[in-house]
Amino acid sequence: MSERQLIYAANWKMNLGPSDARRYSERFLALTSPIPGRSLWFFPPAVSLSAVSECMQSRADIRVGVQNVHWEAKGAFTGEVSIPMALEAGARAVLAGHSERRQLFGETDEYVARKAKAALNLGVTPVVCVGETLAERDGGRTEAVIVRQLAPVLEALEPPEWNRVVLAYEPVWAIGTGKNATPDDAAQIHELIRLELSHHGVSSRVPILYGGSVNSGNVLSLLARPQLDGVLVGGASLDPEGWAELVGLS
Ligand code: PGA
């Protein structure tokens, strides 16, 4: 049987500008060495991409990504970053549809699909995030919300393109709250997502990460579920010592 491949993704959000990002990267590299079957992805703020990708380039197990992009290559889009620009700064992945983008910046399911398609067209891996709010969960609408969020992405991408996509299930009520989904809950939603993909002829091998208050105390019980292919982590990835410890746990 082939070895299980796990992705540990760090989403720094609006933290760590270029100098802090460089210091973090140097410290992290000093603390860690590659672990077979694990790849480490970093999503720094766009202005810190070059610093992180330059520092980390010696490590084949590390990939750098951008937290958000516009789907157009260039033009009059004040404040936006394009995929070719992010590529030039070292990004090989892009987060699309993080709940903070959806909730605070009006990112729609259709925008998410356009970003994912544009990323694939330029050889960048989209990490498409889905997840329900607490009200949606309490109202029994988790499944409907996730199916709705996936629909435009399933429409936009051809089944073979899904071989280059990563999904992240991030329940909104678990993000930054210290209240993670239980391993059972996460595994159940990951299965639901796979079922939805299979209805559209998409391979069951698309990696699905779990995100939402993952820390070094709960990561092993979450990853004990074979339905999880890794984790997407905000708060617990912000200091190099803590993140190095978390990615090294087994
Ligand atoms: P958190 O964030 O780990 O701080 O809950 C996760 C995320 O938003 O990706």
C-alpha cells in the first residue's frame, strides 16, 4: 500500500510582514527536517510571499501559496493580486473561498469557482475552502450549504482537473474559536464531500483538509481519521516553534 500523504497548511492570515516572515522561516527551517509523507504549505500575506519562498526554496517538502487572488491576469483592479504575480513571487497554491473572504469581503461561490479555474489554467493548485456557519449547522443545513458551495466549482472544472485540486472543510463556527469539530464530525463531512464529488465523476483521491481550531492537542485525533488528508491551520501556525512541534507530531 502506498504511504499516506498528509498536507499541513499554515494560513497566516493578516500576520507576519516580510521581516517577521523571514525570521519565522529561518527559525522554522532550523527546527525541522522533511518527514516522509508530509508536505508543509505556507500561506503568508502577499507582501511576504517572496521572503518566505526565497527562504524555503531549499526544502522540497515545502510549498508556498497565496491567500487570495483575482482571476484576471492584470488590469484595473485596485488592491488585487493576480496569479501570474503571485507565481513570480513564488506561490504554487492559492486559497479560494476561505470563510473570511466569503463573510467579510463578499466572495461568492461563483468568484471561488473563477479563481480555482484561473489557478489551474496557470498551473497553480487551488485550495478551495467550504464550510457552514453555526446557524446553518443548527438549522440542519450543513449538507445543503456545502453542496451549494461546491456546485459552481464542479460546474467550472473538468473531472480530470480535480487531480490538481485540494479541498478544505472549515466549519465557520470552528475557525479561531478554540472549538474544533470532533474527529467524527469532520470525518462525516469529508465523506459527504467525497460523495458529492463522485456524483460528478470526480476522483475520490482529491485531498480534503480539515481546518478550524486545529492545534497540537487535537491534531493527532483528527488525523487518526483516514477521511482527513491534512489540516489547514491559522492561529496555531503563527509561531515557528509551535508549528514545528505540530507538524512533527506522530
Ligand atoms: P484557526 O484558523 O486554525 O485559527 O481556527 C483556520 C483557518 O481559518 O484556516
